[in-house]
Amino acid sequence: MLLFKLIIVILLLFVIVTLFTALYQLNKSDGDSSAVVKTLAVRVGLSLFIVFLIGVGQMTGLITLNRPPF
């Protein structure tokens, strides 16, 4: 269970790294936005994969969501 959560946290860190990589490439490039688009596409793909993993983890019981306080 802890390993599953650790994988999700590592993937979230990769999402942040790709965000700043895209920002760097945007500032560095002279009008060629293909590298920025590729980096942001990787970011979107990772985000979708994380949402999928959270759904699978919740369905299989690896992740338990907090209950409402009422």
C-alpha cells in the first residue's frame, strides 16, 4: 500500500519537473514550440495516468479515501 502511494508521489514530482522543463524550453526557444508541446503532452499523459492509478487504487482497496465528517 505504501509503495503504491510512493509511486503516485514520484509521478506527481515528474509532472512538476515536466512543467518547469516546458517553462524553460518556452523561454529558451526562438519560436520553435514543438519541444514545448511535446513536454506538455508528456505532462498531460502523466496526469491522466495518475488519475487512472488513483481510480484503480481506490477500487482495489489500496487507497482509502477520507470519509465526510458527518
